[in-house]
Amino acid sequence: MEEFDKKLEQYGILTKNAQKSIEKDRVKIFNNAIIETINFKTLQEKGIKELHIKKSEIYNIVF
């Protein structure tokens, strides 16, 4: 079973090797993270209004 970042998993983002910054309504992911899935519905439910991703790979996006 794959080990995803537990904190980001709460926000609907399944990722490995992520450097992150999580603030009240903003999530930042950077430096060569491997993002298996981003679930925008979960992000909205958690009140996230901004998502910043730099130098990372994204495989699946769910709206």
C-alpha cells in the first residue's frame, strides 16, 4: 500500500515527497512532489480557496 502524506490527504490531495505549507484557506505544494490525485470537492469542503503547486507532477484531478 502506498504511503501518502497524511496531512494533505485530509484535504483530498494524495501525494508523496511533498514539501508543503498549509494555511487557513491556502495550500502550497512544491519541490518535485508526486501528486496522485487532487479532489477539488474536498478542497472546497475544507474551505481552501487557493492551491499553489510548483515543480510537481499531477496524475489525476477530480472536480
